Amino acid sequence: MNKSDLIEAIAQAADISKAAAERALDGTVAAITSSLQKGDMVTLVGFGTFHVGDRKARSGRNPRTGDTIEIKASRVPKFRAGKALKDVVN
């Protein structure tokens, strides 16, 4: 499912126009992104939790040349699925 498929599904489920569904989806993504940027967690009960994790600095290998390179520490977005979502998938 891509973004346009998701917008269409939201529009049908909520009985709204595709334009309104797109604005709602864009607003949701923007709110989640903004919260993660601040370092906050976003929890959707039953669905899951978006949070920011820290990745330590490490050494890696350039696949083209085989040289060892240093990869800087970084913060990465993560998602932890909720129980209800896990139950539906299994």
C-alpha cells in the first residue's frame, strides 16, 4: 500500500473526500514528525509507539573499496508495534 492507496482507504472509511483525507494524513505525519524531532514519544494505543533511539558510533566497511570507515553516532526513528496490531498480524 502506498500513500495514495492509504488516502483512498481513509476517505472511504471516514466517508470524506480524498482531499480531506490527504490533509488529515499529512497533518498526522507532520505531528508525529514534529514530536519525534523534539524527542517525544507518540503512542497510539493498540497500534504502537513511535520513538527516537540512539545509535552508537561504529566502524563499517565501504562495499566498493573494502576500506574501513567510521560511522557517526546518530538518532533514528523507531516503531514498536502494540499488542492489538501484533495480534491482528499473527
